Amino acid sequence: MSAPSPHPDHETRPPHWVVGLRELPVVLGLNTAIGFASTFIYDDWPHWDDNMVVSQCIGLCIYAGVLFFRKWLRVHCARSGIVATLLTGACVVFGILAGDTLAGWLLPTHPALFLDKLDSKHFVAYVVFGIGGGTIGMLYFGGKWRLTEEKERAAQAQRAAAEADLRALQAQVEPHFLFNTLANLDALIALDPKQARVLLGHLNRYLRNSLTHSRSLAPTLGDEIEQLRAYLAIMEIRLPDRFRARIDCPDDCRDLPLAPMLIQPLVENAIKHGIEPSASGGEISLRACLTPDALEIEVCDSGVGLHKAPVQDSNNGTGIANVRERLHLLYGKQARLDLTALPDCGTRALLSVPRSALQGKPS
């Protein structure tokens, strides 16, 4: 059972005021176009600046109404245009009345239309252009909202695929690891019962952590580290005197959210392609640190290195390729996994996740 996505859809949407600021230039541009069109049609160039103020007041009030009903408009734009059209019409009526009143306060020579100019040609013009502008705006923003909904559904499908990949990865890794460990345990029972009990204790801890971690609603780096400690303890018994392991994870990193099975494949890769082929074994070190921009997790080994590892592809196996793919799906394209050869011998794997992605924002 996989853990949920680290950033659910409702968290990826920016606050309404942020969206409003982003869309404000479009609204101001549309208001300006309506103001010039009204001035041109009625040949009212001596008062073009007043017309512009009125147009901006009405347009901004309409947009304020749209922002207020934004949640409902988003829902009904995606499902049915009828309710969205009625809500938009209400926003247009409100915008015309409120905007013209505001313009009357700002321009002493411009009395409020709905009080003093109900029969004037200007009122008709503002109604026509207001409804026209509201319709154009609704078409623009409605299309934009529908596109956003489609992108969110696509992102949901991608994250579901990433979680399916996680389940497939666990199904591939854990039985293979478990069978090999049980075979070692069977041999140790006859040769060294005391060491067999130690191995059994580590295996029990590993399986317990694996089950808890995979079912957690909020998996953290600390959970992954605890599972890795149990895994490395098992591997040190299975490969006696072949390698040493060091883990450095500061307290300020342990509670950070992190999807499961992103680090263990890196450690497995270091053992399989670095330590095991080396005649003298080596050391594996895992270090986590939180920079101003990202959470960085470094896995280094002092094994044979990239060029001598018995794997020819650039990813050093499907496990590394799987980690890269899941990183991008879960945390965006700025998340990365880099493999580099160390100067003397060994390999360095650096996993980097932007802090904004850890906090549930798109990167």
C-alpha cells in the first residue's frame, strides 16, 4: 500500500489573491479596450479620460464579483455553463452598479448612472460593453479554469502512476531481498545461532518499518532513515567485513515529508555496483542536509566506481531510472538525481528536492 501524494491538488492551487494579482493585467487591459471602444463609438474624445475611469471602475468591480464567486464559477464552468453564465450575469450587474457609483465618487462631474441617467445613451453603452466585456472575460477565464482542471487531472494521473510504480518497485525489491536474507538466516542458524538471532531482529525491524512507512499518510525522511538503518544492519551481516555504513541526518531534516523508496534504491545500487565488485569492500555514507533551496540527500560509496561497475547503461540499472522518474512526477522537473564518479574511487549519488515541492507547491 503506497503513501499518498506529497502534495495533494488542493494544496497546489495558489491563494485567490495571488491568482487575482496574476490576472489583473488582463483585466486592466480589457477595461482599457472597452473604455476606448466606448469613447470611439460615441465620439466622446473630450471626455476620454473620464470614460476610462468609469470603464476601469466597472470592470474592476465586475472582476471583484468574479473573484468572490470564483470557487463556484470554477466548479460550474467545468460542469455546466448555465449556472456559470447566471453567476457571471449577476457579477456584471453588480459591477455596473457598484462601478458607476464608485466612478461618481471619483469624478464629481460624473453622477451615478443608475440614479441620474437611467435613460441616457451612456447607460446603454456601459450596459452593452459591460455585458460584452463580462462575456469575453468569462470565455477567457472559463477556458483558463477548464485548462487548469485538465492539467490537475493529468497531474493526478501522473501521481497515481508514480504510486503504482512504487508498489511495483516494492514488489520487485522486497521479495528478492527477503528471500536472500532468509537464506542467510537459514545458514546462520546452524553456524552461529547468536548472530542468526541478531539478523532476525534486524529483519523484523526492517519489515515492521517497511509496513508502517508504506501505510503512512505523511511519510517523512526520518521514517526512511530508520528503515535504511535496519536494511544496512542486515546487509552488514550478510556481507561480513565487506563494508561499513555511516548515516548523518540532522534533526531539522528528519521531519521533512518525503515519499518512500527514493533513497533505498541508491543504497542498494551502491552495494551492488560499488561495494560487492570491489575486492577490498568499502564504505557507504549517507548524508542529508537542508539548504536554502532544497533538501539534498547524498549517498557515497568507496567501491569500484562508475566506470568499472558491471552495468553498462547510464542509469546504473532500472532502480535508478525509476527513482528519477518518480522524483519528476512527485516533485517536478527541478527535483533531480545526479550520479558522479568520485576522484579516487567510488560513486556519489545526489538526490535534490526543492523546498517548495516539499511544502506542497509546484516547482
